[in-house]
Amino acid sequence: MAGNKGLLAMDESIPTANKRFKEAGIPQTIEYRRKYRELIVTTPGLGECISGAILFDETIKQTTTDGTPFLEVMSRIGIIPGIKLDDGAKDMAAFPGEKITEGLDGLRERLVGYAEAGIKFAKWRAVIIITDELPTDGNIYANAYALARYATLCQEAGLVPIIEPEVLMDGDHTIERCFEVTERVLHIVFEVLISQRVYLEGMILKPNMVLPGLKSPVQVDADKVAYETIKCLLRCVPAAVPGIAFLSGGQSDIAATEHLNAMHVKYKGKLPWALTFSFARAIQQPAMDYWKGKDANVAIAQQLLCHRASMNNAARRGEYKKEMENNQ
Ligand code: 13P
């Protein structure tokens, strides 16, 4: 959360990485996933904008083409390594249409190995689906308990837990409905985190921004997103939490930057927590689309990656302007 930096989520599971590679015309193999992650961690200047990167288990053990472990490359450029610990969101029995995140079995033992490997923080994502009827409280509580149990195990092992309750953007709901659901989810999450003795000063919250659904006919400007998001967070997130790092959740890369910027322009110096980004798609997408798996495209793909990271840096200072998009 320090300075104006943020986090890069590069922890796509094998199915998610393969899905995105397929869309971008990249072969879906372990070697191409390794090459892609090498492209990211060897991007010149990335450490000036990114303070930590969330990795997938497969990446931790991999090396660059010249045999240097990724973790060593990251430590040289000052990017702290984190790990995605959940096993993904599965259909929740007895709760049709809702998801519960799995991965608690054996977590204490896995954490010992990650701590020994030098991993300093972790991520667990809960997925909350919006419809007119969903989410149910039963689903929110089940996900909140999993987040809390993961978080205390991380803290026991000396890793900082990122707690990610993501209210999805899929659907045609209004921003008001997103507010209502996000508020309910965050209230329950913090009620449970407190009851389960999560050390609030030693966690990072990774929430969605408050936004209309992707298919909503009523879209809103960045000022409105900033206002609703901050209003919701102020109602729900204790001041003891040091930092909030947003997911991008399917917003366009530029929209995600504009929204973060608007929050800093409006509320700079007035919030109890630091506010930054922990984007995956909104930082990586232009680079992945350009790369296409070809060595000849690596250098420009890296420039695109660094550009998005630095635009989000500017947004964290409240100094982002759309004209800056042309200076790459
Ligand atoms: P997006 O920014 O693409 O939503 O991903 C963030 C993330 O880490 C999801 O778990």
C-alpha cells in the first residue's frame, strides 16, 4: 500500500489463463504460461509502479528462460511475491445459482511451504452473484467464514491475507442494487472477520467498485462511481484496516483507471485507509492481446504493461488524465 504503487494480480488459475489465452490467440500450454509470466516479471520499470504481484502456484516454481527463478527476478526489482490460496469458486450445495470458494483443507501445511519459499502475502477470492433474488445471506456467511478462516491461518504463518469478496459485474442491475449488495456483503464479511479474530491491522481488503452491471442500460460517470464506492466503503470497512486494493472485475482498463483516479481526486486525504489497485485484466489485457505468444512482440507488450501500471500510479495520485494515454 506504500507510496503510489499498487498490486498486480497475475494469479490466473490454469483454466482461467487458458481461457484468456484462447481469446487472445495464444497456445494454451504450461510453456506459454511460463513465457507470459516471464514477459511480465522482466518488464523494465515495472517495480517502480507495482509493489507486489499475486502469483499462481505453478509460477512460484518456474524460472526465466536463462534459469533464474521468478521469485529471484521479482526480489531484484522490489516486487513482493504473493500467492493465490483458494481453489476456486464451486457450485454451493443447497444454494442454486450461488458459489462457495474452496481450498481450506490442508491450508496450514501449504502455508508453511509458501512462507519458507519467501511468499509474504496471499489472496482468497469469494464470488458473489447478483440477481433480483441473490445473493442469499446463507451464501454470504459461508463465504465470509471461509475468508476469515483463511485469513487467520495466513496471519498465523506470518503472511498478510488479501480478503477479496467480489460482487460480480455480470447482469443488468443498477448501481443502486450493486451498492445494496456490496454493503450487505462487506457488513457480513467484517462481522465474521471480527468474530473469528482476524487481525484487522494486518490485512488488505480487495473489493469490487460499486458499479452498474455490465449489461445495465443505465451507465454512470466516474464521479458517481467514486461517490457510491467510497460511501459504501465508509459504511462498512473499519478504520483499523490499513489498505483497500480494488479488483477491476471486467471494467475496461481505462474505466478502471478513471474510477480509481476519481476517488483520489474527490477524497484525497479524507479517508482512513490507503486506496490502490490490485488489477489483473485492467493492467494485463493490452499486453496479452499484443503479445499473441510471439517473441518478436515481447518488448512492445512490456511497454503496454508498464504503461497501464503507470497510468494506475497516476490515478493513485489523483493525477490521471485521458490525454496521458497517448504518451506511450
Ligand atoms: P480483475 O482485476 O481482472 O478483476 O482480477 C483481479 C483478481 O485478482 C481476481 O481475483
